[in-house]
Amino acid sequence: MDKSEILMIFNKKSKNTLMETLDIEYIDVGEDYLTAKMPVTPKLHQPYGQLHGGATAALAESVGSAASNFFINTDNQFINGIQLSINHIKSKREGIVYATAKNIHKGKSTHLWEVTIIDEKDQLISVAKMTNIVLQK
């Protein structure tokens, strides 16, 4: 399956989910990473007009969870996130943020991801670590 087909499948699975609500779109994929983008609009702001940390965390978890699907047999396994730790470095009021999940550990039962979130100027917005568990259907 080529890159465009993989991205199409991930974006199609986002319909009627939180990812669609947040306008998250998967845009790039490689052997050990997945990247998505999310527009920063007032609907994602906290009361002070900045990108809500919860929206940023949802982006990080969405990308980290989706990326684990490359390493499992989706016919009889599925992924659940079991831990997310995120540090917010810089605030953002408008524009686009990009989250890239890179694999740190790929075990039989757990996957560990580092998710780096940057803006369109390559400024670091947040950094997250996410652990997923592999479960049997």
C-alpha cells in the first residue's frame, strides 16, 4: 500500500470522531512516524484566546494511537492509549500545528511514541510521550 492510500484510510476512519471535530488531518507517513495537522481556530481556544492544552493533547494522542496501527494485525488486535504525558512549550492563537509521532519502542504488548508538535514556522509548541497497549479483539 502506498503513502497516499494509507493516509486516505486514516483520514476516512476519522469521520464522525473527535479527530473530525478538531479538523485533524493525517498528512505524512513513514516506516517509523506519522504526521497530522490541526488548524488553530477560536473553537480550539481556551478562554484566554490560546490553543487549549486539551486539544493539543488530543492531537498528540490521536497521532500516537494511529501510528501504532502500523505494527499490529488489525484483524485481531487493537490499540488503547494507556499513558500520555505532554509539556506545553509555547502558546498558539492561530495558524496550524503539526504533530509527528516517532516510535521509541515497539514491543509485542506496548508501544512508546514521542510526539513533537510544531507550528507552521517550525516553532516547538508541545512535546508528548505516549504509551499504547496492544490488545486482542
